[in-house]
Amino acid sequence: MTSLRSALERYVSIRQGLGYKYRKPAQRLSDFVAFMEQQSAETITTKLALAWATFPPNRHPTWSIRLTDVRCFARHVVHIDPRTEVPPVNLLPPLQRAKPYIYSDAEISALLAAALQLPPACGLRRWTYHCFFGLIAVTGLRHSEVLHLRRNDVDLKDGILTIRETKFGKSRLVPLHPTTIDALANYAKRRDAHLRSQCSEYFFVAERGGRLLHQYVYRVFWRLSRQIGIRRPGERNGPRIHDLRHYSGTRIIPATGG
């Protein structure tokens, strides 16, 4: 094991010991150390850090994040190897955050109505996405938080969601509007009748009861957003699932079915 690899293990251990999950930065830094090993380089330099951070060349939004990871790691390593160069701040332009898209009431209604038209007509999938996207819109939850909801996190009797291990490692309680409770209770009833004995621990599930996956949720959203005309065919940019959090309308999921 190289000295940089050993230093990385100690660095990640320290960060996680301070309470940070640090999973994605740790993976990126592992890739950086692998790059250094391929170059037979034992000491971090600004030139090497920049070469790694700006590859591949078409991923501009990630460059600043990658270089920031290396900069923080280099500040740790410089105490072990004084030859280490800490890449200066502002070496790359900062990450430009996407401007939030504010959905109108009509667009939210169209999105949820389109979800109810998803095939199969007699399946669970359409109800899953109808309630999934609706819940984000009315509560402001992150879509990853909704994906991770377990059955026992959804208290339909008292109308409370328990959001565990959030972005900053804390848990919180989210109260629900009565109409949202009705919509979720209706979904839970349909889900349990559809799955019967194939029950999953997750509240929102795929057609056969498995866990919803990020990539499939994105694909469905892209399909529906194009269908209702808020995203052009083949367009990479446009309204995001994340932007549903910024919805400022009535914040109530329309009650559907019995």
C-alpha cells in the first residue's frame, strides 16, 4: 500500500470520526490516489491535482468539487509530507448551481395526472409515482428522503413522517396535511392489496415490491415532464425532480380513488 493510500485511510477515518458520512468524497479521493499511483507520483502537486480534477474534459460542473476534495486532503497530507502542494482556492471557477424551476399549480396537476396514466393500467406503478412526486411537492422533502422512507416511518394515524439520517446526518419529523394523509393511506391500501405477501420494508415500492431505484425514478420523471410539455424531447436541461421541493402552491396532494 502506498503512503498516499495509507494517508487517505487515516484522513477518511478522521472525517468520519467527526460525524461526517464522507462516502462520496472518499470515493473521489480514492480515484485520485489511484490516478497518482498510475503516474508513479508520491507527492501531491497542484499540476497533478488539476489534471485529475479536470478529467474528463466534458464534466465542468464536477471540476470544482473534485479539486476541493484534493485541496482538503492535501492540507492533511502536508503535515506528513512537507513537499505536498495545496492547490490554491479559485484555481477553477466555482460550481454554478442550477436556478430552481418554480412549478405552477397547473404543471403540478398535469404531472400528477400524467403519472396516473402510466402503464400497466391495473398495476401499482402509476399510483406509486403519482404519490411519490406529489409528496415531494407538498412537503419539500428531497427525493432521496422519499425513496428511503420505510413503512414504520410513515405514521398515518398521527400524520407524521420520520425522516432519518438526512443530508446532515440528523432525523426530523414532518407533519402532513389531512388530504396528504388520505392520499398516502389510499396508496398504502392499494400497495398492500397488490403485493399481498410480498411486502417490502419501504413505503414506496416498484411494481413487484422491490425498492425504487434512483435511475428509474429519473427516467419516469423525464418521460412525464416531456409528455406534459415542460421539457423538450432530447433536452438535458430543464425542470428537475429536486425543483418540486420549491413548489409554492396549495401544497396538497389531490385525493384520488377510494
